[in-house]
Amino acid sequence: MRIIQAFKLAWQSILGSKMRSFLTMLGMIIGVGSVITLLGLMQGATNYLIDTFSEMGTNTLSVSVTNTDTRNVDVDEMYQLAEDNSKIFEGVTPSVSSKYTVKYESTSLSTSVKGVGEDYLTLNSLTLSSGRFISYADIKNRYNACVIGSYIVQELCGGSVSLGDTIRINGDIYKIVGVQQEQAGSEANSTDDCIYISYSNATRLAGSSDISSYTFITKDPEYVTVAETILDNYLYNVFKNEELYTISTSAELLDTINSITTILSSVLGGIAGISLLVAGVGIMNIMLVSVVERTKEIGIRKALGAKRSDIMWQFVIEAASISMLGGLIGIIIGYVATGSIGNIVGVEAAPTTNSIILAFGVSAAIGIGFGYMPASKASKLNPIDALRNE
């Protein structure tokens, strides 16, 4: 029997029992849609994290130290280390972050306030739309100056602010000396959601003079490995214990993110894939029922000269058609769901080509695989016994 004829018979059977065919392929629709949606959202989340960390620059090293009474490093020592290795390091800035209630006139907002050095703006390639950044004089004299992002301007200051206006951070009055240029659409938790003050004032707000975080910037991304070695040797000589300090690079963070998201994608894909197996069992069950219902038809076809391979092809193609049709509908639903859910959660997500090919390929394979047993049973029927069946 020709393949085209087998497909025609398959479609006739599917259209002859529309509701049963739809319910049979429903599991495949859900399975394929779930696989595509979950993998698409996971890839979108991965891209978002990678873009976020990439903004830090590939020449960035983050250092965290745990100072003790006998072994510690201070800000001046870290600045001196960067200066002594000026061929490698572009600079260094301390970082002291904490969350405070910030108030402007009658409006208040709970947000993160970061204490930084005077070189933070340049080292992180940021720009201001107006005013100036934190200066060395602000740090030395503990002057209450602050620089705010566009999100703070919108949410706290009602969309308009002037240099010289004041805000209260944890009750202390700070003068706005600069406004950072919009970077990320003035969204919450973005680079626009920021308030910068001097690290000397940040330690005072935190009630501690101890600074535990520093960000080093190298002159070139190629120097990151050398810079990491320099920092490791210096800190080990100070602390004599590797557990008292950590050094991390943007490249290491990106590798870690990729590893974690790859594992999560595999797990989520496997969980969604279980529904494809369940759908395959459903297809096999319906095809077995179909063989029983069409026993007489099979007998007539065999009596008219149909070969065993013809009968087998008919039922295998019918099972594959149901499975692939469900897969195609699942791909459409998964494509729409990925974009819609991505917009809701704020992630730019789209189905990946690999997930579409994988889901459709698996759906076709399941249709053929689970349709084989009913097809084999149909092809082995004795034509005389089949004709007697009522």
C-alpha cells in the first residue's frame, strides 16, 4: 500500500472520530507545549542573568574579606595594592550595601543604598545626566552627598528633582549632587534603582567601620587571571586562611550560571517529558481499541489482498499522525505561552529551535513507537476470524 494512501486512511479515521482523536492527542499537546514553554522560559532567564552579569564587565573581580581582630585589611591597603600593580589594575572601589527607608518630602521608599569610592562611576562606565559623582572630599569629610538613579527620581521624587534637593536616608539628611543617566528603562531592581553615597558614610549608617567587599577592575580582560593571582597571594599573606576571603570574577559567575541553568533545563525538560510518555500510552491504548473496533474492516482488506505490511503501515501511520498533529498544536501553544508568560514575569523569552525540534521529534517517535504494538496486532489477525467478528 502506498504511503499516501495510508495517510489518507489515517486522516479519514481521525476525522471520523474527532472528539476521541482530540482527547487522544491532548496529552501530546500538553506535553509538547510544556517542554517548549519551560525550556524557552529557562533560556530567557539564563539570557537575562548573563546580560545582567555581563554589564559588570568581563574585567571585574569581586573580593570579599572577613576581617578578624588580628588579621585584616583596610581600604587604604586595598587602594595601595591596586596602585602598586597599576599595570594590571585600572582601579578599585569599596562597596558597602544595605537596605534603608529613603524619604523625599512626604514620599518614602525602601531601597538599597550603596557606599562606593570616588572612582566607581568611571570604573563601571556609568554616566550622569546632571551634577557630579561622589568625590574624595565627600569621603574624607563624611559629607552627606548622594547620587540617585532615574528609578528613584520617578518613584520617590515624583519624576522631577533638582540638584541640591535633599532626601532622608535612615533619618539622615543627604543632598542630591548628581543624577545617573537612565540605563534600564527606570525599572525596579535595575541599574537605575540606585542611591550612591560615600563608603565612609555607608559604614557609619551600618554602624560598623569594617568594609568587607571590594571591586577591582583590570585594564584588560586578559589580565583577569593575573589579577586574581595577585589578589590571592596578597590576601593569603594577610589572612593565612583561604576561608577568610573569596575572589570571584564575572567569567566564573557566568560559567556557574550556565551550569546551573543547564541542569535546571534538563530537569524541567525531563519532568515535562513524562507527560509525553503518558500521551504515548494513551495513543497506544486508543489504537488497541481501534484495532478491536475495526477487526472486520481488517479482515475485508486482507481478503481483498492487503498484505500484512499494508495493515501495519496503516495503523503505524495513523498513530504517528495523531501524535504529530498533537505535537504541531503543542508547538503553537508553547510558542504563544512562552512569550506571554515571559512578558508577565519580565523576561524576554522565546522558544528555542532545539526545544521545538526535540519536542516534535519525540512526539513523532512516540507515535511510531507506541503505535507499533497495535499495528502489529492488527497485521497478525487471521482474515477468516476477522470476517466472523461482529
